[in-house]
Amino acid sequence: MPKNSPTRRFDLDSLALDAGARDPLHLQLRDQIRRAILEGRLRPGERVPSTRGLAGSLGIGRNTVASAYDQLTSEGYLAAAVGSGTRVSRTLPERLLNAPKAGPAPAPGVGGADGLSRLSARGREIAAFGRLLGLDRGRPAPFRPHIPALDAFPREVWERLTARRQKRLPRDLFARVDSLGYRPLREAVAGYLGASRGVRCTADDIVITAGVQQGIDLIARLLIDPGDKVWLEEPGYLDVRPAFEMAGAEVISVPLDADGLDVSAAERSQPRPRLAYVSPSCQWPTGITMPLARRLELLSWADRSGAWVLEDDYAGEFRYGGRPLPALQGLDRSGRVIYTGTFSKVLFPSLRLGYLVAPPGLAEAFGAARWLADRHSPPLEQAVLADFIDGGHFARHIRQMRTLYAERQGAVVDSAHAELSGAVDIPAAEAGMHLVARAVGASQEAIMAAASGVGVEYHPISRYSAATPPAPGLILGYAAYPPESSRRAMQAWARALGGTRIGHATPAAALPPAPRPGEIIT
Amino acid sequence: MPKNSPTRRFDLDSLALDAGARDPLHLQLRDQIRRAILEGRLRPGERVPSTRGLAGSLGIGRNTVASAYDQLTSEGYLAAAVGSGTRVSRTLPERLLNAPKAGPAPAPGVGGADGLSRLSARGREIAAFGRLLGLDRGRPAPFRPHIPALDAFPREVWERLTARRQKRLPRDLFARVDSLGYRPLREAVAGYLGASRGVRCTADDIVITAGVQQGIDLIARLLIDPGDKVWLEEPGYLDVRPAFEMAGAEVISVPLDADGLDVSAAERSQPRPRLAYVSPSCQWPTGITMPLARRLELLSWADRSGAWVLEDDYAGEFRYGGRPLPALQGLDRSGRVIYTGTFSKVLFPSLRLGYLVAPPGLAEAFGAARWLADRHSPPLEQAVLADFIDGGHFARHIRQMRTLYAERQGAVVDSAHAELSGAVDIPAAEAGMHLVARAVGASQEAIMAAASGVGVEYHPISRYSAATPPAPGLILGYAAYPPESSRRAMQAWARALGGTRIGHATPAAALPPAPRPGEIIT
């Protein structure tokens, strides 16, 4: 415990040493004297106490003080002069020795309201996008989209595989991993995509990514030059826009018709793009499945125009009826399609593993792009996922989820029909993990306000629309929510809306927890 | 087992069903018929066998064939006509039904030598960079740099923490994780940086990254606009160049003097940059530690000019003598410094976890940039690392490595002196994990050729130099290699060089394994 008493001009009150702290005493002393110098409490040329004197004042060993002084001297803060003891160095610039100035530059550690103004123009756009993302923080409630059935994931299997793998992959776990991905996982993914999605590939074509978002980022790095045009469906998955814009592309919204991206209209009216982004299995957010004829038309156009087609098959695993169709990639005869998908929407969201199928001859280039972005995906998760697929758990989980999601979708559609049929129309979807609600007997604003009032979550389609006015509709995710919780949410929503068919109203307090703004799941 | 016999024009020889395969028989049949159509072996309008007939020919159940036909019909490949059986659809475009054309577009799955020509201009640069990276594949041999002592990592501790954590973090493991990082890890990193590196920050300022490379990528996204200038040390860590160029920056090489980046010379002769990248603890690759006066000069310049300073403290943990100095970030009074570091160089390379300290008010913007890049780092590894730090294992490991690396560096310096003193000069380094060798009595080319001939690895400094002619010297990593293996490598190198002081030569066969080109550690 330090004894605090003034010694000459040196303010010992500012020194507080703690023998129980993580840092040894000499480091604590060094840091505190350094701070006193930097904050101007010790001035250039000023004498500091002798090591013996300070040790006595503080009740610590003289060697401790000497060690701190030695280090401060070697760092240039203190200077020892023969015959006149130790002083604060005179060569420290005056500027540094004053307290932080008032003015536009905020002090470190102090959040400045003007912080964002210091970003680049692109950085300000990213930060603005971040505020939108903040809406999805907190524990999800019905019907926040993009979330699989966490309650139905076979966690005990995953944990068993993890426990086994983390002890059995010494080289993988500790040495450098291939940027293209862990080889057995690439093989497992190639086998799965070939058998289940009609994708033509071998393990050599597979690039393991941290998910579709990163896959698109890598594609933009490798295939887009500044000034290139990129077609994006309207409405569409606008989250990919910043990746293309980062690469200097101009992103052009291309309208849909009932079959998805309207190729011939776009070809007539829009500038020729370097790349067209499509989600043919289940268009985000409309849910349209692109029929075979349109797929062939799109491929024919890509072949003629020399454009790339980026096929985002983010939820191709989940189809409940209608026409199962092979991936565009499997129909492609000219190597123009880049196929990408993710495991985080099928297994669990914090698993940041996805894949892309590189066009012929380009896998190594994708490996280089990944190396420059962030090196590689975590080896343990890659190995566990490979085991999960090879052990048949992945195929079984998809089968089970297909049944479960059909049931969960049915519960939402049925309870919407029972509770909200005068106000909202929610047709069944033949694929994916979400439904689209459209206002029929009330304004969309009133419907949204009612939902927000009782903690019912949704994404407005306008969030994915660049058109003026934006496309109408609300996106309702259903995969994560058991039927009973969906029904209760729908009842509360109807009650808040004062709808026509309110049966057995539920107090809002019985709902799943609403998101707390700013709350982060950790 | 299928019996293969021709039925009308339908080539049953092309069908090979395997009852033991992962896919059920009806899916195998569907895929093979689809392929026959796409490859032109079945023509539009052509009749296919009846379900009964094909089932009999193949020795499988009629329901299996019917199921395959149903799906192909729903996909549009087959059409059932009343009274005339089932035919291949006539509406499939002719183009699709031919075999892949000869010509510039390679067929999927076939690597085209012209693949790279289809990349963007930027993509071709990335691919070229990737070929350089390929040189470091395979098991590392002395003296490949950038690798810590894998043999001395406390793996049993890490595995124990992983085993415990993977069962005890249910919400973290399965729900969405904060893009800024797992909160307890952010707190542990803030505590460590404050106590050991003189960094002024709280957990709110910490952004967990996938390593320094990704940190720089995020910084480029947020702080750089097209046309901005970026200063990079010459020679310097050129690997960061593509990240800045991706953001549209012009990267300018700025010369060093004995104290590191020559601020006043650069200020006089170079265009004013938006950001200056420096590695003041241990300049890569020269090893220079920037003294306090130069640090203050750099900060003063940044304050005056409004530029950002990116401080890469990639190996600040390892200092063996000389002047320990606080981070630039801790000296900064105007919030111009972004501090970044990594755990992969301190613990093990496949652990893709690092950190940056965001300038005041900007952490949330970094979170948004990370979300758009790849969402977040893996939660399990983040939690294990937090436990590793909080349990004191991290501090202990660093202490032990400081001793071990000093010893390993000494072994390299000593054996170079004993074996190669007539040809190569390798002065001791006061920080980091590498040494710089300079040719003295032989040409650098001869020295490099001798090393390559016996599987001794190095990075030429020219790899990190944009000057003409490039800076001379060879980078030798030592941290990963026990003294005996370093000594043997040095002896083999000397023998290959035919040097003047070859003592006890070692046959190359006794060396650690040399890298096999293209080999990937998986």
C-alpha cells in the first residue's frame, strides 16, 4: 500500500500502486510516471526524486523504482545527468506535454459525435448501413427472417464431433490451412452439390467461404473492375450492393416478372453488365422460383453477352412443392455461372461457413483473393462440418427441416388467415424460409405499426428495394419459430391492429421477448 | 444391379444405377436421364420407355421409374402426351442440347488455360499475387518467416478450454454473434493492450478481426476513398497493398532512414496521404524500432495534416533488448492512430483472430464493415481465446516465448557466424521473429541459389520492396525452429555455398523436409 506524501514538486498523490494487480509494481510505476509526463504534470527538465527517496515515500523497494527509471530513461522520457540526478527529458516536444486540446480532434477513448465525419465517403455509407443492421440485434422474435430452427439443430451430434476433432487434427489446428478450404470439406461439399443440387463440380472447384456475403465479396474482387455494371434483382438482396460498389461497380436494379429476372426487358433497356446476380431457387425477397425456360434464356444471354451469372442458392435446400429445378450452374455450358451457398442458414447462423463453385480454371485465383481478405476459415469448424456431412447428419437434418419448416410455414399461413385475413394476405411459399405478407384491408403503415407495438418482427420489403416508390410487402421468417409461438404472435398482432377476426387475444406480455435496441447476443 | 439392354433408341448403356450409393435409385435415374437430355443423347420429341418397360429393363421397381419421370416432367425436361407416352420436351432450346462447343468458353469442370484472362484487371493482379503465395505452401523448413514456435504452444491447455467451452456456450455457439467480437474477448484484449503495450482503450474500442490482414481490409473500406494516397514503408509489408488498392487508393512507397519512416523527407517530397502505414515496434522487414522522437514527429505530422496513422504492431510482444517503447496509439493525443495486431503470430497461425483499436466514435462503423465483409469471427475460438487470456495462459506463453525466441535467434546468429561469416552477415535483432541476412563475400544470387538447393527457406527482401532496384537482403524467420535444426540448415547452406568456414557439413537428407511445390497443409 503506497504512502502518499509530496516530495519536492513531484505529485505523489497521482501515484497509486497496487501490489495485487496483474502488472508488477515497477511497470505500474513506469506507466504512471509516463502518464504524468505526457499529461504535463511533470515538465521537461524537472527533477524527479532519487530512487532511494521515492522508494521510501512509496514504501517499495529501491530496485523497483530503479527499474522503472531505467526503462523510462531508455524510452527517452527521463535523462540522467551526472551530478544533478534524474530529470524529465528536455527534448520532448512541447505539443505532447499539454493536456489534449479542445477542438475538432477528439481525445482517444472519448466517443466523438463527429467521429463519423472522419470516415471516407464510402465509410459513411457503410456506417449508415450498420445502423440498419442494428435493428436486428437482440434475441429474435417471430417473424424475424434469415434464422433457421435453432431448437431443432442436433447439437449433441455437433458437440460430439467437435470434441473428437479438436483432439485429432494436430496439424490442421495449428499450421496454416489452405485458403481454398480444408480438403475433406471441399470433397464433401462437391459430393453434396452434385447429388442434391445438380451442380457440376469436383472438389477442385469448391472454395470454402465464410458464407454467401464473403463469397460475393471475393467475386467482386476478382471479376469486377471500376466502372463495370452489375445487375441486381429489384426487389433483391441489397446487402450485396456494398461489395460490388467497393470494387467500383455501378449496381443497376433490374425488374422482375412472374418468372424472376426479366432477361429480355433488361437486355433491351439496361446497359450490358459484367455480372448479373440472381437467386433462382427462391428469389429474395419475392420467393419466385425461376422456371427452366427462363433459366435457359438467362444462360443463353450470358453466353452471348459474355457476362457472369452469380447464382445465390441461399436456401435451395428447402422446397415444399412445385417444380424442383437443377441449379443454373448445372445447366451452364459455357462456364459463365458462379454458384454460391451457405451452411449458416441451414445449420446455425454463427457458423460462418459457406461455399462457392469457381468457374473453370479460377479456383486458385479465389484462393489468392481469400488469402488477401482474411487467409482462411477456421480449421476446427471446417473439419467438424466435413464429419457432419460425411456421417450423414447433414442430409438427415435437411430432410427433417424440410418437414418441420413446411409445418411451421403452415402454422403462420393458417393463423394469419384466421387472425388477419381482413387486413393482410400471406400466400404459402413453395421454397425457402420466409413468407411475404401484403396489406389488403389496412394500410401497410398501420400493419407495421401494430406489429412493432407488440414486438412482432419483420423486414419490410422496402429494405430490399431500390425503386421509387419501394416495392410493398413485409417479409416474415418462419423457420425459427414453433407453431405455438407464431400463433401467439399473430394473435397479438391482430389485436393491436384491431382487426376484424380477433378470436382469442393474447396479452403482449405472453409473447417471446422483444428485441432490446442495442442488445447484442454474446 | 442394372441389366443393360437397349430399348428403342434410348441408350440404356448410359444408365448405371448403384443400390449402395448415397442417392436413392430414383434420384440417380433422374440425374442420368437429365444428363442424357442435356448432352444430346436424348433428343427433343424423342420418346422414352414406359415406366413399366424401363423398370423391367433395369430390374428396379416401377414406382422408382415413375418417380424419376414425374420429377423430370415437373422440371420441364419430359412431357407426357395423352395416348403417345412420355417424350423429351420439344420446348428445350436447341443450343442447350448440343455438346459443349469448341471455342473460347471452356466447359465447366475443365480447367481452361485461359481462365485467368476472364478475370478483371484487378483479379489478374490478385491471381498473380497468389502464385507468389504458393511458394510458402508445404511444411515449413528453416528459415521460413511469419511462423511462431508451434512445438512450444500449450496445446493441452487450449484443448481443455475448447472442450469445456464448446459445451458451455449454447447461445454464443448457435445464435448470431456481434460483428465487433465476443464481448469478454474484447474486454480481455483491452486489458492486455492497456497493461502491456501502452495502448489507451476500453473494450468498447476493440474490434475483433480475423487478423491484421482483415483489419487493414476493414480500415481501407472505412477510411479510404478512390484517389486517396496511402504511404507505405519502403521496403515494407507489401501484402497490405491490394487492400488499399481495392479501395481505390494509390499506394506510395516512402523511404526509411535509421529511425524508420522518414517523416520530414516524405512530407517534403510526397503527396499528402489520407493514411500512413507503419510498423514502429519492429519495422517489417528491416526490424527497425522507431525511437520516441520519431514517433512524436510522426504524430505531430498526422495531427497537422489530418492523416490517419495505421500502426501495425504485428510482433510487439517480442522484444529482447534495446528500448521498449509504448505504442504510437498510447502517445496519440488527437485520435489519428488506428492500432492493429494479431494472435496468429503469437499463438498459432491457423487461429485467425486479431484486433484493432478503433479511433474514437468509430467502433460501430467497423462493426458494420465487418458485417458486410464476412459477419464475424467464429464464436468458439473467440470464447476459448478469452478464457486463455483471462486464465493467465496468454501472458505466461508470451513470457516463455520471449526467452525461447531469444535463444533461437541466438542459435541462428551464432551458427551463421560460425558457418557463413565469409559470405553472409546476420546481425542480431532486438525485436520480432526474424533476422535480416545481407550478402558480404558472395553475391546474393549465389547465396539464394545455395539455400534453395538444400531446401533452406527465406523471403528475399525484394518481395517486400517496390523500389528499383529492390532493397537487398534475405529475411530469415527463427521462432519456429529449434536451435539444432537451425544449425543443421545453416551447415547445409554453407556447404552448398562452398563457403570458407564449413565445419561439420551435414547432408541435405538430414534436413527438415523441404517444401513440395503445390503441397498444401490440410
